[in-house]
Amino acid sequence: MCKKLIILKFFLLFIPVFLNGQIRVRLFTSKAPESVVFAVTEGRYVISDYNNESVVVSAGEHAVLSKFNDMVAVKARNSGGLLCDSVLIKGVSGNDGFSLRIFGNNPITQFYNGDLECIPDLGTLLLINISDIEKYIAGVVKAEGGSGKNIEYFKSQAVLARTYMYRHMNRHILDRYNLCDDTHCQVFFGVTDDTMIIRSANETKGLVILDKNNFPVISAFHSNCGGETSTPENVWLFNPPYLKKVTDPYCTSSRSATWQKSIEYNEWVSYLNNMGYTGGSTNPSVFNFAQATRASDYRVGSFTIPFRLIRTDLNLRSAFFSVSVNGDSVLLKGKGYGHGVGLCQEGAMVMAAKGYNFRQIIDFYYSGVTIADIQKASTNNTK
């Protein structure tokens, strides 16, 4: 085998369980990079094949990984080039970290721990981080958890993120990884150095939310519910018993509690006409609708349209809004931010600040659930 050009040929055996507390996460999923700069920030990494030929990259050094036809080209400083079917970059010091930088109009650098696999796939490099679970959870909490300042809030977010991870651990099993790093799964921008968030993950290690059948729940959350959470059937057309409507007094003074948007009257009528309304527009008052408590549909006479659909079509902050006609305009006066199902982040922040712990916060937003170690979860989803 050539010393300057090594062909790495190996099969990736994907096991759909977490091995030694690790998870496989696809990185830069929405970016589809064709090249990336791998830089060692801590420890030492080895790029190797099964014939024990390897390239060592130490702290402060980097390697460039690029897609070349149906292979991966690797160039590290002071070493020969590698042309590989796939690349496995493995930390060997026991305390290893790296950064990845992708280029384009907005170059991005993100930091990770653990190992990295790089596989050519349909015009892109498939980058898979093999990460410690709790470091991954802390990274998700940083990305998804908002700006709460109390550790009990962060703990509640850590338990939700871990519950999601275990419930969806096989979502991308056919793609050779567990989860992706964007909103299709959970947002993950790499590891965090926020000590409070790291504590929140470590102090809730292994804990998940289980339903009455001991299966991990749908751990939904949103920014602000506007004083009342939504039943999931208003959003996703199914209704698990643990996600019930909750009156929430904690979020109503938060920054995202209310909003409003004004639309021209003719534009509103035109939108409704396009959605099937045929009742005419000579009497503007028929379009008024007060949503004092969350409803599923906006009604004009016998015409109905789901609020969730209006929210999506008009890019509104929430589906919890009232409609009032005022001359040549229609005022949409709304509450909350997000789909409204499950935990309200701004409400949870206030609860934590008032002294509630993460278990009390989760119990407030989820009905009839238990918080337990993942080892107690059932593998049979009977819902």
C-alpha cells in the first residue's frame, strides 16, 4: 500500500443503540459541505485504516477533508495525502476536542468532543460526530434552551432534550447515525463551556420523562404559551394524554407573551377566499373572532380554517390570536410564541426563579408522567 496515498476501505457497522454513553450526530446537516477544516483544540487524534497505517494530528494542528469524486481526500500538515472511501478520526488522549470550519458566504466554526466520521454522500460530506451523551445534551440545551438564568430551568430543558434523544434514537438509523443537528431533530451547535448548563446535564444524567407505559414522552416545548398551553391535536392532529391544556400564569409578563399584526382588509378577505371562503365581504363585522381561550379553528359563518394553518401561511408568532376589523385593516392580536404544546420556556424560567425545581416544572406542564432513569423505560411503545 502506497505511503503517500492510502486507500481506506472499511465497512461501518451501525448498531442502533448507544455504546458506552455515546451518540452519533450528523453535523452541518443543512449546509451540505463539500470540504471542512478539522482542527484539534485539545488532545490528539489519529486518522487510521484497518491496516494500522495512520496520520496523527495533535493540538494546534489541522487537516483538510474534501469530497473528491466518490471518495474523501485528506491533507494534513507534514504528511502525505490520503484518499479514502471513508475517514475515521479518533481521539486517543482521553480528553480530546476538535473544531470544524466550513466555508462559504458565511464561514462557520463549531467545537465538538469525541470522534468524527466523514463519508462521501450525494454531493456532500456526511460528517458524523460520535459524542459523549451528556456533552451532547448540554450542547442541545445551549442551542434550544433560551436564556434562562436558573439551573432548575436548564435541568428541565436537559431532561426534555434527553427524553427526545432516547425516543428518537433510531430516527436516522438507515443513514448510519442517530440524530441530525438541525430542527428536524434537535438543534446542536457543538459543545458548550457554560458551566451552569454543563451542571444541568450532569446533575440530571440519565433522567427522562416517561408516560404511564414507561415509554419516553413527546417532549414538546415552545417559547411562550401566552397564558395557556395548547392540546397537541390543535397542532399535530393527535392527542397523547400527558399533553393537556394547562393554564399558565407564569409567562404572561414575559417578553413574548403578546404580539399583534395589522393586515389590509382586502388582503385578509383575499386570503380567506383563496382558502375556500365564499360568504362575501360586505359586512366586515362577520370577520371578528375573539379567541379568549385556545380554539382549533377560526370561524366565519359556516366557514372554518385551522388557526395553525393561518399561522403558517401568514408567518405569525402563534396560533393563539383574535381577529378584529378596524376600517380598512384587520388587527390580529395574539398571545405567545410558538406552537404552544408542552413546556413553556418563559413560564419555566419564571417558575425556576420562584424556587420551583425541575421536577415540579415538568410536572406542571406534563400530566401523569414520571421522571426516571432511562434504564426503567420500556422498549415497547404502547402509548
